[in-house]
Amino acid sequence: MWKWISVFGLAAWAVAADPIHGTRGVFLQDGGGTRIRIADVTFDGGRYSVSMLEAPFTDHFLSMRPFKCLEGPAKHWCHVPYPYEIARRVTDEDLTDLEYDFLFLWKDATDYGIDMWNGVYYKLEADDGRLVGRLHEMDMDILSAPPEGGNLRPVREVDLEESDPASHWLPVLVVE
């Protein structure tokens, strides 16, 4: 009987240590460690689904489009749903589809419109049983036209610039 419990405990630990298994919360985190839960993601056999939460977001109509935004003291973080088809598949080595589900634009709290240059892209990596995304800046204009030739992933490494975490309100995305 003890062997069964030990094997079961080991299996439970292995599942907990796999960051792309089961249902996980998605959080944006500021530099001081304060977190805002923005979504839940459910992983199932290499595929996943995302459920964005309503509560932390407020509705904004910016540059003639509706956005769901997190209101910070000096900046707002506005979610940009990826506008094209996405496979919603992930592996330990490829988390790109999930990165595309959490695109944001930031704007100053007093601005009335948005600037597509202020794009936010979180590059995800596995880290001790969770996924951690570090903020990269990007020009969202590359998403203004449908990708050519069936390329569902038009954001290239050269389009991303690693950001100074201290220069932004929410520099980290955590999936755990």
C-alpha cells in the first residue's frame, strides 16, 4: 500500500511541476510583486483554451475601437486579442501561441487614444513549475494586415525589444 501512495504522490508532483498541464491562473505582476489575475488557461494534451476574466478590466473606447484595460496609477494596460487564426497549441519548447493570446498596448492614463508603437509582448519560459513571461516592447502595426502566405505567427524575434522592467507598470506575466 505504501508503494502505491508513494507512486501516486510522485505522479501528482510531476503534474504540478508541468507548467502546461491542467488549469492555471494567469497574472500580471508589477515590480513590487503585486499581482492582478487576468485569466485562466486550461491545458489539455498540447492544446489550451483561455478564459479572460471580466473583473479586473474596464471598458475603454480608444482610437475608434473597444478595449478591455487594466487601469494603473500612471498607465493603462489594454488587452489586444490576436486578430487572426491561432492554433492554440503549446509544447515545452514552443509557447508562441500562448504568447499571442496575451498581447497588450500601454497608454498613459490621461491619453484618449492608443499608439500602436506601445505594444507589449511577454516572452514565456518555464520556470520551476510555472510559466514566466518577461516584457518585450513591439510595434503592433505589424498586426494591422493579415499575415501573408498562411504565416499565423508574423511577430519575429527582430520585432521584439527586451524592455527595462523598471520602466513599465506590469513587466511580468505569470502562469501558475
